[in-house]
Amino acid sequence: MRGEPCKTLIPQIFHTPLTPWKPSCATNGAYLCHLGTPMLARDQRTPFSDWWWTVDKLLLAAIVALMLGGVILSLAASPPVATRIGLEPFHFFTRHVMFLLPSIAVLLTVSFLSPRQIRRAALVVFAVSIILIVATLLIGPEVKGSRRWITLVGVNIQASESAKPAFVILAAWLFAESTKRPEMPATSMAMALLLSLVALLVMEPDFGQTMLITMVWGSLFFIAGMRMIWVLGLAGAASAGLFGAYLLVPHVAGRIKRFMNPASGDTFQVDTAMEAFWNGGWFGLGPGEGIAKRSLPDSHTDFVFAVAAEEFGIILCLMLLALFAFVVIRTLSRAYSTDDMFARFAASGLAILFGVQAAINMSVNLQLIPAKGMTLPFISYGGSSIVSLAYGVGMMLALTRQRPKTEIESAEGASTRQAYA
């Protein structure tokens, strides 16, 4: 269009006031017009537009897909459990959705943070989590021989869940500092951080979370370039700790014995889970047609993967596996494309935490490892787990954003000057 037609025709169609482009956009007397100021325009520097053009949209889409899958599988797996214990059939499903709403808010809010803000927030979250774990050990109710939950304002909180992602951030920061300032005893501080958290988890006792934390810390230790002799030494110490738990803790010994020799004890849950895989086949029995969920006590938490296999088939399980693998691999590839050592270590540690937790849950369902109380990220029911996972994934999105190199360099320079001062 030329001249006046652009000013008269477009308002009639869109009923929107026009904002003309700068004169440099006009060519040969033609006027190029646009409708208002786009909210996501690249030339408009707003916090939301900066976030939108730098966040990894494929990674975000995979996480949203896992959340939606969790809603569907919660609806499929939880009603029989609620009915069996005398609750309203959709009790767990309703609470799953209720916990998912604040989790989405946490995820989006944290994904806007800068690396420095992430470090500061992680320090606060870790300190609060440690205080809550100590309070749990002192006044928390004992359930099946463990103290893992504390009730605040009518909400059951498992503080070890929120401690995990915050611990990864602090350990990554210490390892990053050790690469930049060798004179700083950062590695010893990271070791002390690990031992303090592990000691509290063992006192609960929660050996599943202890093993997960130790594996992630060891992976970060290896990624940071530590010598292989240290890695082997840590592996030996972890093996010795596991053997000690086998000798001293009847609960751990019983699970290992039942795994090695199913005839030595009750293996009802894992056997029922394996039957669910056989019953479902490739394409499943259909939504709501599952049998295992009617007798599995933990079908909505630890064994939701088996319910998915029985009702929706192995095809869906493979799709879930692909989503988890994509999140981990995508995060690792983005992490190693940045020059910021803290962002690289932190994003890698969070990805490993996310992937190992999913792998442990799926392995238990397939009888590949002894049973552990580990949720499947965003799929299993659990308020503390979902919110903490959203916090960790939000930091993953924030750390893998493609920030301009000048912004990263200026942030590092400011950090260096502050440390020097």
C-alpha cells in the first residue's frame, strides 16, 4: 500500500490505532505500518521479552509435556488408592492439580533469575531446608520407622526434597570457585557440605535420597576435573557406606535380600508392578482398565510408571523415557555451550539430579534395583516433590538461557571485583 490507503484501510479491518515505523522503514514513498507495539518484539527490552527470546523453548515444552502427563496419570492411578483408604475418589488428583499450580508459578519465577540471584536464593533455601530437617528429626511423626515429614500450616513438608536442588547449586558454585581460585579450599567446603546433608538424611533415615545426593555430588566432582584417584576413593567410600547400612539397618538389609532372593520376603508390590507391564503390552488395556492399581498401595506415587504401562502400554512408557532423556541431554548440551563455569556445573548437576531420580524410579518398577521411595519427576503424586522439582527445573531453564556474551562477562567481572574487594 502507498500513502493514505495504509492509514485508512488497516484501521477499518483491525479497529486498532496505528503506530508507523520510523522513516527509515519507508521505501519509494511506501509506508510500512504495524499494529501497536508487539509485546515480544526483539527491539523492545522488557523482562518478559528478554526471557522469551533467550529461554530454551524446546526444553520448556518437554517439561510442560511431563506435567500434563502427570495430570493424566494421576487421574488414572489415584482414585482406587483414595477409595481404598476411605477418601473421596478424586482426592489425590485434586491435590495433585492444586500443587501443580504453585509449582508452575515457582518454575516461571525462578527461570527469570540471573546466576547470581540463583546462588543467593539457593543459599537461603538450603539453610531453611536444613532447619526444617532438624525440626523433623526432633518433632516430626515417625512413619514406618522414619521421620521424613513435618506439618506446617496444615501442609506436610518433606524438607529433603527442597534441599536437593539448593545443595546442587551450592556444590556447583564451590567447584566453579575451585577452578578459578585454586588457593580457596572450595573442594573441602563442598565435601563438608555433602557430609552435613548426608548425616541428616541418614538420621531420618532416608537412604534413597542419600544415595541420590551422593551420586550427583560425585558427578559434579568428576565434571569439575578432579583426579580419578579421588573419584575412585569416593566410590569406595560410598560402597563401604552401603555395606555398613546393609549390616546395621534392618530396613535396608531386608530390601536388598528381597531383591537378591525374592523368596526371602514380601515382594508383592514389585511383582504386581511387573505383572502390570506384561498385562499392558505395547498399547495397554485402555484408560481406567488397569488391574494393578486396585491392589498397589503406592500406585499413585512410587509405582505410577507401572500403572502407565498397564493402561497406556509400553509405547507411552517409551515416550516418557524419551522426554526425560531429552530434558537431561538438552540441558547438558546447553550447559557445555556456555563459558560460565558456575552455570555449566550447576545446570549439569541439576540435569543429573533430574535424570537419576527418574531412572531410579523406573528401575524399581522394572525390578532392576531394590525398591526405594523415589518419585517419578512430575508424574508421581507428592506436593513437596512437585514444588521442589519445579524449583530445580526453573533453575535449569534460567542457567541455560542464551544470554549475550557481554552480559555474562560483565557479571563475571562484577563478581571478581566484589571478591577482590
